[in-house]
Amino acid sequence: MVWLCALAALLCFLYCFIVFSIRSGSRFYLIWGLGGLFFLGLAWMIKIDLWSQLPQAVRRAAGVVLLIGILNFVVVESCIFTHYRDQGRPDLDYIIVLGAQMKPGGPSAVLKFRLDAAYDYLTANEDTLCVVSGGQGANEPCTEAEGMYLYLVDRGIAPERIIMEDKSTDTSENIAFSAALIGGTDKDVGIVTNNFHVFRGVMLARHAGFEDACGISARSNVYFQPNNLVREFFGVMKDLVCGNLF
């Protein structure tokens, strides 16, 4: 058991270094370092048999908390995977492309995947309009909306089909500010985002009043997926606690 925990710690530290090296665009990779420290601490507790020395009430409480956490994680991840391959419906009134990091050289890989999915949908549904949604972060050369607009226009989407929403700072604001630009929530809309993010995007849209909102799933990098899925778990829990999902 000690060696198993030590191996888990090594894998966590290794993945933390990999995500850091590739530059994921956020500091969430640090959670894998914390995970490594947790497993090292657990290995040490097992090695000196500290667990059996704790009061029974403490061990039971820790076990209950751990079980609830695991069940909660499984339920949330299951919800995420139910929308993992959503392809939307044809002839939507609007699609809303959720923003992600813009880099000096153009859209980040995550954002490019979203824009490519939006491009595919727009070329297949010529009457659908597109809202590109995202403001400007401190480390971005322009607003995400502007960068997305230029990318889609450069690929051949007519400028008059694209509406820029350039004030939002998170997914909830992406939806709310986009709704204001398109004139309300009675439109038939699709939410374009990466596969791991579709569930939360659709649920936020429905909570905002788009009752029939659907998801349009874009791909994501496989090597970032463990990081994405764990990060998305915390994103879902945050919005759940804040009352943004239901």
C-alpha cells in the first residue's frame, strides 16, 4: 500500500510538470502537485501506522467525507460525459462560442478547437448567426471576441453573421451578455465549447432562460484532459453552490 501511494504521488508530480511545461494557460496544474503531497503524506501515515492510532470517530468521519467526495466526483463527471459528444441541432437561430485564452500569435489551442467547431456548424447552416463571447484578460493582446471574430472572418465566415460580445469574464457572463445582444432568451441557441465544458455551458444557458439550449462539442487535447476534467468538476461545484445551474 505504501508503494502504491508513492507511485500515485510520483504520477501526480510528473503530470503537474508536464502540464506546466506545455503551458496550459492557467495555474490549475498546481492541484496535481498538491495531490502528490497528499499521497506522500498518506504513504507516510501508512508506513508508521498512524491511521490505526487515530480515534475511531475521526477515522469514521474521514471515511464518510472521502466517500461523499468520491460519489460527488463520479456523479459530476458522469454528467459531463453525457454531453461530451453533443452536436447540436440544425438551423439554430444563434450559436454562442464561449471564449478562452487569446495569445499574441492567435487563439490558444483550446479556443481554436471551439472556433473550428463553430466554423463547421456555420458553413453547414447558412442562416445561423454567431456570437463570439469573451473579454480581455491581463495576459491577452486583445479581447477574446475580437480574436475569434478575426479568425472566423479569415476562414471565410461573412462578418455580418458574427456578433462580438467583448465584456464577459467567465462562462456565466458569456451567456448573460450574449443573451442581451441577441435580444432575449427566446431564441434557439447552441453553445459551442470543448467537450469537457459542454455540460456546464448548456446548464448555465438553460438557467439563464434558454430553455432549449443545446451543446455543440469541440475537441480538446488528450494530454490536458485529466487536468480539464478535474478542473471542470470544481467549476460545476462552484456554479452549483452559487445557484447558477438549477
